[in-house]
Amino acid sequence: MTRRSLGWLVLLATAFLAVHATLASYLFDSDHEPIFYGASIEVALYALACLVVLRDQGTDATASRRALVFILIFAAILRLLLLFADPISTDINRYIWDGRVQAAGINPYKYVPADPALSFLRDDEIYPEINRADYAHTIYPPLAQIVFYLVTRISETITAMKLAMVGFEIAAVWAILRLLKSYGLKANRVLLYVWHPLPIWEFSGSGHVDAIAVACVMLALLAAESRRPLLAGIALGGAALTKFFPVVIGPAIYRRWDWRLPLAGAATMILLYLPYIGAGAKVFGFLGGYADEEGLRDGTGLYPWVLLRHIVSIPQSAFALYMPIAALILAGLGLYVLFARQRQIKGHGADIAGAFLVVTVYTVLTSPHFPWYFAWVIPFLCFVPYWPVLYLTGSSTLLYIAGWPPSFAGGSLFYGPFVLFVAIDLVIRVIQKKEKRHGHAIAATANG
């Protein structure tokens, strides 16, 4: 990195810190709306910092090392400012509650928090802040539950749970740095993750459990890249039993005819479920109820379906085809990654670009309603800095105020520009390919 680029990073970091400290002060106020709008300023500064890192052509090793140290220290400062403040989301209270229930020797999947059987565990700090306390069994899978239990045996506080999630972020960053080196990319690209406002606010600020999934996904990719399929399978199994959806990256790390990865993944999931199997069907928690609440069963919470119905006159009954078609699309992409793309990544055990493709398409098809669901996409930007996805993840804090679901207008405010940016990017790529072919044709004619 050049000294000039490092100077720009310092300047942008100074402005970023001023904005971040101001927004962090609102965490001590009941009015959080300024944070959601102000985060857009952070995203703009972050985007400029990304541009500095990606366009830098410097070869000064000393300056690059200094830049990396600065990037990581500044990322730590941004997180520290939020670590001891009140979270925006109340989900973290459920994490602490589930850990407390397990410590009492009770299966966390058996009872809703308001059940009289758990009355002796209630307090005046955590219990009153649990959302859906009177009707929802816990939705969090076994690995998340194990983390909740272990953390709360140290301290049943919000700060302790946040620290644990930041700890998983550290593991993810370590894996990202190792993968960047393996792919011959500059380590300073880690800025695209560690300075992104979304994980800063959602992990250090609200302590969301998605940090565990992000770490497991990156560790699975690193293990696959290092030709360690058993470790890759264990990490992928752990990711799936934190937030079910990471299984979609499987084709990007699986080597054909190698049974070790899928066997290790399946064994990991079975072993993690065993301590909780006594809850029977309740072991899947509030998953079905959550799907109903978020409009995933009838399509009212899936933006692609809602958009399609606004464009074309389609009866609601046709939604029965949406999930099978979405599954076919993802399966097709998985096969493409497994067979076609693996021929293009000789020398590598993990197809990060392929994983990014599947993760992005899955995310769009399921159109999450909460910002933290986009966090697992962000590490891939370090390797594939695709600007429409940078917009998608960067603007996700607006979901707190966009009114989606069920507002179509609110969803369009967020997803609409992304679709437009993807279309623009495709047009640019087509034009560039035509110009490149034209240039090759001219060169061939001149040489002929």
C-alpha cells in the first residue's frame, strides 16, 4: 500500500469515528431512528475506504503492514464503542435466557419463557426484555444453544454475550486473512468486512448470533482450501446448526467423490442435536411459527414473489410453485458450482466465488426482513467486491424503518435499487466483453 492510500484511510477513519461516536450516543436514548439514517453516512465513508483499498497498487510491504494494523485497530475501536451500550435488538435477551434455562438442567426447547415451570428463573433485567416470551419456543439451533450455555456460565450479562460474538468475529477475520493469502490477494482487503457498519452494529452493538455462523462459514472455506475435508464438514455442520441456511455453500467446498466432508457434516449435526433430542418435535422450536409471522409460508414476506405479483397478474394459489422453483434454482447453481466452476479453480480447495454466487442468490430469493441476516454475505466481498451486493448489505439498516413486510413500497425502497444495480452491472460487463473481443480481433488482424 502507498503512503498516500494510508493517509486517505486515516482521513476517512477520522470522519467515520466522529459519525460513529455520535450515533453510538443514541443507544443510551430510546430514540434509535437517527442511528438507522446516520448509518448511511457510515456506509458512504466505508465505501470510499473500500475504493482506496481496492484501487491501491502500492508494493511497499512496510506501508501495507502498517495499513493492516491500522485497519484492524480501528475496527476494534468501532466495536468497543458499542460493546457496553444497550442493544437495539432484544434477541440477545433470549440467548441469555436459553443459557440460564440449560444451566438449570432444563431443555430450552421444551417451554416458552412465560411457562410457569420456568418462573423461578425470571429476573427484572433479562426476562422482561424477551420477545415472544408467551408463545414462542426458542428458534435457535443446537450449536447456538451450546454457546449460550457456555457464555452464561461465565456471566449472564448482555456485555458477556456481545464479547462472545465479537470473539467469533475474530475467528472469522483470522480465516479471512488466511484465505486472502491463499488466493494471492492483499491482506488489506479485510477492511471490506471489518469496517462494514452492519457487523459492527449487529454483532458488537446487538450481539446477534449470526456471528457464529459467519465464523463457521469462513472456517469451513479455510479448511476446504487447506484440503481438510473433515474439518470443513465439522465447520459447515456447526454453521448449519447456528443458522440453518449456510448449508447452501456445500457445493463450493465439496470435492467430488470425497465422502469425508458430508459424513463429517452429518455426524456433527447429529451429535449436536443429541443433547436436546428429548424435546421431540419441539427441537425445531419456533421455526414454523416464525415462517408464518414473516410471511414465508404464503409468500407475503418474499419480495421476489410480491414483486412478480405486482408485475404480472398471478393468483396467490400459484405461490405453491415458488419454493420448488427457488429450490431448483439453488440446486442448479449448486451443480454449476460443483461441476463447471471447479474446473476453473485448479489449485484451490474452496470456490469462494461460487459460494458467493449461491449465497447472494439465496439471500435475494428469501429476501430477509432484518439487517443481520445479510451479515454472512459480507466476508465474501473481501474476495469478490461486487458493488450491487455492497449496496445491498450497506443499506440493510434501512430495513428497521422500511416497513417490509408487508409494505411493498418499503421492500422496493430496499431491494429495488439492488435489482437496478445488478442490471447496470450486467450491461457494463457485456459491453466490456464486446470491446475486449473487438480489441482481440483488431490485434489478430494486425498480426496477421
